[in-house]
Amino acid sequence: MAKPKHIIRKELVPDWLKTEQQQEEASKETEISLDQQLEMIQLKQDLGQELTLEEEGLLQEHSSTYSLLEIAQVKQDLGQALTPEEQECLCQHNQLKDTAS
């Protein structure tokens, strides 16, 4: 008894649809990678590791949980240059600490 042959049918996808699908996949990948990057940055912080300038920038852009004071303190701890705004915030904080003690 002869076994029937399996016929594999190749579906033809028009070029414009392939391009559209590739663009959608690429945008999904960047969204995922941004989330993953933010998660990695948070893990590095939890482990007490130093952040790169790029990571710090990403964190500032995509996280509203850090105040200007916290960012200034981290930058100061890492020996990075502070913006005038950050310097002023740190000065005010230190003055408040001095008057409280």
C-alpha cells in the first residue's frame, strides 16, 4: 500500500506585507529592549553597581520615581558633573540638613 506524499504548500506573501510585518516586529523589539534596559539599570542600582552616562540618561528619561535631589546625589557620588539646577538643589538640601541638626 503506497503512502500518500505530503505536499507542502508555500504561501506567497506580497512584498508590501512582508515590509509592514518587519517594521512591526522591529518596533516591538525596541519596546521590549527599552523595558529590558530599564530593568537592567534598576538591577545594577539594586546591586550597587555604577551606571554609565547612557544608562543614567535612560533612567532620567523614563523614570519619574527619582527626584532631582536623588539624581544629583547619585551623580555627586559617582563624581559626575552636576547641572546648575542639581547643584542648587543639593545646596538647599544641605542647608536644610544643617539647620535641622
